[in-house]
Amino acid sequence: MEIPSKIKVGLMSGFYYGSPGCRMGLWKLGAERLKAEGTNYNILLGGLVDGKSLEAELRIRSKKVKGAERAALREQFIEEVAQILKENIPVIPGTHLHITTSGPYDGKIGAEIAVRLQALRRSDISYAGEGGMILELRQIGKDLGLCVPKKSTIMSSDYYDTPAQRILKNEKRGPGKLGDIVVLGCLASAVFTPGDSFKTVRRPYFVMPVLYKIVATRTAENQIGVAVLDFKNANPQEATAKIHSFKDLTINEWELVESPSDSTKSQLKLIEVLKKRHIPLTAGSLAEHTGLARKEVEEALTALLKRRSGASWPGLRYDEASKVYQFKDEWFVKSLRYKEDRGELKSDRFIGFGCLHAGCKHTDMEFFRTRLPELILANDVQYLIGAGDFIEGMKHDLLTLGEVYGAREYVFNYTVQEKLSGYLVGTVMFKVFQKRFDDLVKQKGIAKLHGKDLSAAVESCLMSFYYISGNHCDWVAPIGFNSLHTFREELRKFLVYKISKMLSGLGIFCEDLFEILQKKMIRLKMGEIFNTASGLPCAAMHPHMGGASTTSINPQRMLDMCHKALVVFGANFHTAEAVAEYTHGPGQRICLQFGTVKHESGFETTKLKQVDFGIGMLEVLTVNGRVQQTNVTFSTEKTPDLQAANHKVLDDFEVWMKISK
């Protein structure tokens, strides 16, 4: 049963009316998605208009006008644009649209247009001014900070976090409040982090897409779509960040053109070539691609140039300078309506962790063994991901420095640390299995569960666990041991024991339990592709390297490294962050980088670093193998009395060790 929402905030940015990339069809599509989400508030966070383009158009209109007439012309122009926006910005019933503008993007004229637009649609639009706003989320007692660029000096960057972090640093120095969670508009990226490791502001922040066809880049623009922040509790770090991606639609928008119904065969061929090639073409190129004679091509093009645009036909234009033919741009701005792929919508749900560091005093074992299965069951998660560093290890004097538990009943050497991590992961997997199997028995009855039916039931109730080793795990390799060998043996032994005991209590026995577990426990090489049941290609990474102050660097590098995967899971940096990226070819992709299950570490404290604690969840929605939507949630609530809770876990672990001898 999915956890219900307390409040949903719909987020749009970058309409950029006046820009050649403006697409009113995207406004309509975005509004439809927010309506379907059932948002409580809707925000347009910067980019109502393209201020530079509108000022340029106004200068052209004002060339032969002077003095008072020029001022009147400006007012008339502002009124004209405001009326267009009033008619074309979709109404989302039952909600209010809060607009804020950005000086570098909307300009002064954008602010003036927003004021006039508010006057024209007072019933559902309010203008909060230039530079951002604070939205009070009364339902959870928190403030949502809404930020846009205030300076035009934000430099282009290869990394999506760079402009966001610069804006946040500037906001921190300013007189206003930041909010308990911050959203940044106009940057056309998709980054979400719980934010503890970003010491400048120490709060979650979310960089969101824009809603126009990106035609120029100022920073690191990549994402087109709308977003939703879904708050299910009062902890803003645990909000779900949803990205609805529309970039596939804009990449292939010429394919949405429909030929006039009475087109000749020659005209149909020419139109289909333009749609397929998606670039302006000369008459010679069109003749080559269609196989038509040059004269026939020119006659057909002349006839098409005379046709007026309509609801589904943009019209054709000829550029004298380059001698190319293409569809008219204005139709795509105002009239194009996007048709989404109507194939089967498939959902894959993951939960994962990195840097468990079993044996470390700072690892929150109670959180791991209790909260993780609760989240899996509450969100109907199918796949468990372990992205390396299951153990703390013994290098760097960790034991003598007090980072590792010393001798209780057992010495916490490599063997016992791997056994402990196997016990912890096994506890999570068994709790999930136990609940799902109990539910299945209640639904079907125990009498029907025998033979192959029982095996199928056991397999369906067991999670698939994909895992890789980390650098701490691999510290045993130089002394002649296989990393995570003991971990796997202990995990399998624990699950065989617990599941067999549970089934025997019901009077049934699964004869191929061992084989089922072998299929469900999948060790991967770093970067190795695995496919979910729906066919979604995924990979896991644990780079043996340090972090960086610009935190999206490593998720972006992992996406580059695993270029065949649509979903990449990563860890090692103790920094939690989700980064979505659109790549031509595969399309929308995402990297979910896990933080750590440690509250802190002596090593990082001495290096002035702070960790992102917790685990991450990801839902990926696809149609025909293309990612349409991603939903990311981090779980970050620490166990209050860590040492008391850990010793209770270790007591239980020692009981298991006696059973498993």
C-alpha cells in the first residue's frame, strides 16, 4: 500500500514566450500532467517570457516611433503579450498558479507582462515578483524556497550542479530566507539531493526542467518537462521528486506533422522525407531521397509553399540564403499538440544502499534492518540494490582508531564483518518475504501451494538482490581472499534457514529453495548491465575515487561510463544525489547515487566533510523502452540512540551466529 501524500507541489519553468523554442503545446501537456498528479499548488518558476527576444521585437516595432508614442507602443505591446498568455496558459481546475520571474531570463519586460497577466486572470494567477518566493506548506509546517537566477553572470558549465550551487551560495549571503527545501528554476537540469553534504546550505534542493524546446544553452541545459514535489511526511529531505520528461517529444516533433488530405503522391513523399530527416533540405537533397525527378520535386514544392497552415499542417517555407525547405516555425510554437506514445506503461521500483560498512560503530544497523523492509513493503519495491562497501574493513588502523567494534563475543575481523553484512541484508529480505508470503497464503490458501506452484510462490515473494563489491570489500583481495564470498554464503544460509523454518511451520517444504536463492542473489561486475523483468537496462558502479564539491560530477561520469544503461546506481562518495540526463539515442536516463548508512566517520570529520545518511528509492516508468517519468525518494531519519540500538542488533546477530555454527 503506497504511502499517501500530504501535499503535492507542481513545478513548471521556462515557458519563454517570444523564443523560437517556445512551445505552447508543452504548456498544455505539462498542465495535463499536473492535473493528473492532483497537485495542491502549481508554480511557474521563472521564464514566463524570453525577455531578450521580446525586447528585440519591441525595438524593431519602435524604430520609427519617438517620445510619448514609444511609451504607448510599449504598453500596447505588453498588453498584447499578456492577452496571448492569458488565452494560452492552461487553467488547472481547483489550483492557483504562482508566477515568479528571473531578471536575466524574463528581463524587466517579463516582470511588467506578469503584472498585467495577473490583472487579466486574477481568479487563478498570482505574480510573486522577480527573484523567487517562499511558499508556506502549512500541511507539513515547512517553507518551500523557490529560487531563480538573479545575476546574468552564471557561467556555462559541464556539470548540472555548478549553477545551482552558485545560486544557493548567493542566496545564503542575501537577506532573505532560503526555505526548508529549495527548488531552482530556469536551469533546465534535473538534480535532487537531501543536501546534508552540501555544507553551504545543508538542506535539500531540486533543480528542475524547463517547458520549452532548448535552442540555446547558458549553463548546462538538458531537461525538458515538468516536475512534482510530493511530500508524504514533514521531513523535506524525504520528499519524492518526480520528473515527467518531454524531451523525446521535442526531438521528434516533425514526425507529428500531418500531410494535407488532398496531397499528391509526390507531395506526400516530400513531406515524409522532411519528417523523417528532421532537418531543412534543398530541392536536390529531396530529389535524391525521394527518387523523384528534379522538375517534379520543384513543382510539388511550389504547390506546397502556397498551402496555408492548418490544425495539423504547419505550412512550408523556403529560405533564399541557404536554399532549403522546411516546415514553418510559427506553427510549432502555437499550434503543435504533442501526441504521447500510447504503448504499455511499465513500472520498475528499486530501493538501494551503498556504504553499509558493517562493523563500523557509526553504521545505523537498526535503521537498515527495520526501516528498509518497511519502505520496500509500503512502496511495493521489486529490486534491492547494494552498491558496494558492505563492510568497514581493517585497513588504515580503523580498529585502533575506534571506528570498528572491537571484540564482543566475536572479533570484528573481515570474516565477521562479512557475516554481519549478510545477516543484515538477509534480515531485510526475509522480513519482506515473510509479509508477502503471508499475504499470498491469505489470498490463495495453503492447500494450493505445493510442488511447482509453491516454488513459483516463493520466487515471486523473494526480492531480486543485485550487488557489487566496493573498495572496502576488495581490501581482502591482496591477502588472497575473494571479496564478499563469506557475505554471500552467510546471506544464503540465513535465508535458507529462515524461509525453511517458516514454511515448515505451515507444513510445506520448497525443495528447490537453494536454486531460487541463487537466481535471486545476483553479483555483478562494476558497470555490468542487467535487465529488469520489463527490459529496463541497469548498472551499478562503485568508483574507487574521492568525491568533489560539485556533487553531480560523479553521477554524470557514471552515466557516461555506463552509456548502455538507462538507470545507473552508484555509491562510494557518501553523497546522495539523483541526476537525470537526456542522451541522444537512448533518451532519458538517470543515476541514483546513494549516500551511506553511517551517521558520520572519523575520517570524514577530520577532512571537514559531512555525509548524506540514508538509502534511496527510485521508480522508473517506461513506454516502449523509453523513460517517461522518474520518481526519486531518499529516506534519511537516523536512529536517535545509535550505540544502544547497535548493541541490540549485535546481540541478535550473536544469537544467529550460535545457530549457524
